[in-house]
Amino acid sequence: MRVVSGIQPTGKPHLGNYLGAIVNYVKLQDEAHALGGECFIFLADLHAISQPHDPAELTTNTREMVATLVACGVDPSKTVLFNQAQVPAHAELQWLLNGTARMGWLGRMTQWKDKAGKNREGQSVALFTYPVLQAADVLLYQATHVPVGEDQKQHIELTRDIAQKFNTDFCAEDAPVFTIPEVYTPPTAARIMSLRDGTAKMSKSDPSEMSRISLTDDPDTIMKKVKKAKTDPEPLPSEAQGLEGRAEAQNLVGIFSALTGRSVDEVLADHGGEGFGAFKPALGEVLVETLSPINARFMELKGDQESLDAILARGAAQAREHGLPTLDKAYKALGLVRG
Ligand code: TYM
């Protein structure tokens, strides 16, 4: 079992990142560790420069993201935790895969279409080729499981297509260079929505702070954001079916379900018939209970820049070593001569 996933160090990580991905980093890290497998979690800092960014902020966000991941339970003694910028093989393998990826495949990516909008000509080349770097991230380590939220599923499907085409075009049938990875998404929280609009994804780039719960929000802020979350005037139904067509209600109940580990039907068996005046404080409490210890640990870790940098340096050294055999095989399969 090889677990590989990444997160961009842009802005503050939020509840969507946590329930959609980070919870599963920790779950799969422990499973892999118990089975004698490996887990690689990295900060996608090379992806973060595909859009306009402030260099000083990127540096700060990178360190804060390491602190957040560790505070959430990613354990550097079980997981290889690093940033892409210290492992040149990611960018090298991307170049090798650029020969296999097709323009048409990249042009169909919804993230590219959403982010570029009507101004495709004005976008960086990096934003367009972003999914090829993501494929390199995953394939470099022969990943079997890739824990991500719903919005990254398409990129992992593309990763599979690139790996399959490379194996078919350049490898003997019994000696493929790349493992074909599987996407791993959570059952109820693969797509957490904005607190201001149940049809939009909760996102780091939403200009409204009220649209998301940051993992480092204090209890008062969490309670305030939940109380102000958009809802409808109806009470909660007593079965999941009754949430259809009620995007905001569905999102809040989904968050409650994911945080408590109970199914949506179980949550509604307890809370069906309640109005949001009663349900929101209950949800707020569950959120505070989950996020308070994370916040406290984050505050302890955040100031110790030296330790955070040491975690990344140590992880990067391990990652460089693990990635090398696959990179060598890819060069060789393409007929490139090296020393
Ligand atoms: P990023 O940084 O946008 O998000 C990190 C993880 O959080 C998940 N996520 C969500 N899940 C549920 N609901 C939401 N509202 C929500 N918002 C974000 C994302 O699906 C992701 O799993 N391209 C990636 C980073 C990346 C990567 C990789 C991931 C680079 N290389 C290789 C996996 C494998 C990204 O920008 O994620």
C-alpha cells in the first residue's frame, strides 16, 4: 500500500480540506503503517506558483501548512512529509510526462476551465499543465491510494490515463513503469460547500471569510460563522431523502455526520423536526470539540520555524530516495541516455 497526496500551501486550510482529505491522510497513514506500506504527503508549492502569488506569503503559508497537518495528526515518523520544491524529481518527471499527456485531455479539465474562465490567453502555462505535474507527483512514488476530495477526482483519473498511455507506448507488457493509482474519497464529506451558498464549494479563494471555517478559527469565530450560515426556514426532515433540493441543509447535516462518524439518517433520527435555531448550536459545539485541540497544537508548533523546516528537509531527503528508481526507469523507457 502506497498512499500519496498533496495540498497547496495557499491561504488557510479549511473544513473542506480537513473532512475531504486530511482526515483520510491520517486514516490511510495509519493503515499503511500497520501493513508495512508507505505514506507520502506533500505541500504542492510548485502548483501554488501557477497563479499570481506573493512570495513572502507562500513561504509563511508553507510553514503554517506543515504545522496544520501535524496538528491534524499527520505524523512525520509514519508519513514522508515534504514540499515539492525540495524534490526536483517531481518537475523532472512532469517534463517526461508532457510528452505523453495530450492538449485535448488538459483542455477538458474542469479546474482549468473554471479558473481560466474566458481569459485563457492570459493564463500561465503552468495553470494549463498543472495536472501533468499532479500526475508526476502521484506516479513518482508508485501510489496505490490517493486520498482527495471530489474536486480532485478528475485530475487523478487523468493521472491514470497518462500512466496507462505511457506504459502502453513505452514499456513491455510485463514491465510497466507506473502503477495505476486509485482515488480514495470520503463517503459523506467529499465536497463540503460554502456556508454562504450551498451550491458553491468551500474554498480558500472565496473572498468571504464567512463562507468557510478555517482549521485555526477560535471557538467564538466558529460559533458566529455557523450561526450566520445560510439556511432555509423549514425544520430538518427525519430522513436523508427529505434533504433533496435543500443544498444548505444538506451541507450542514453532512458536516455534522462527517464530524461525528454517524450516517446522515442517524443524525436525522436524532435531529429531525428541529429548526436551525436548535441544530446550529449543536453543530457549532461538535465543530469546536473537533477543532479546538487542532488549533491548540497548531499554535504550539507554528512558532518553531526551525523544527518545521527540519520536518520538511528530512521528508524531502526520504522522498528523493524513494522517487529515484521510478524516475530512472521513466528516462530509460523513453530511450534517454544518462551517464
Ligand atoms: P487543494 O490544495 O485545493 O486541496 C487539498 C485537498 O482538499 C480537498 N478539498 C475539499 N474536499 C472537500 N470539500 C471541499 N470543499 C474541498 N476543498 C478542497 C481537495 O480535493 C484536496 O484533496 N491539486 C491539488 C493538490 C495536489 C494533489 C497532488 C492532490 C497536487 N498534487 C497529487 C493529490 C495528488 C489541490 O490543489 O488541492
